[in-house]
Amino acid sequence: MTISYDKLWKLLIDKKMNRTDLKDASGISFNVLAKMGKNEFVSMESLHKICLTLKCDVGDIMEFIDEGENESS
């Protein structure tokens, strides 16, 4: 099972924010953003900071994807 932050990147576009804006507003590090850009796991604390900043739930910014699942469906 892998993780995808595509929902986060789409949400940032909708809110007219870039990754640097998110980093500065939420207080997460550049390393956390880099990990998220590679769809790697990050701490719940970082996800919580992002959710507080964007006023959303964790399911609005990430999802788990089965490796056998077709991503286009």
C-alpha cells in the first residue's frame, strides 16, 4: 500500500497557494515537503499542522492506494 498526496496539491491550487506558502504558514520543514513530493510517509504532527492551516481533514490531503489498484479509476 502506498500513499498519495495528490489531493493536497490540488487543494493548494484551489486555494491559490504554492508549496512554499504552505511551508511558511504551517511551520513544516522543507524536508517534510520534499518527502510529500515523493509520496513518502511523514509524521502525523506534520499532517496535523497542514490540516489546521488549510482547515481540512487528513482525508482531504492524502489517501492510501493499493499497489494493485488502477489509479485512473
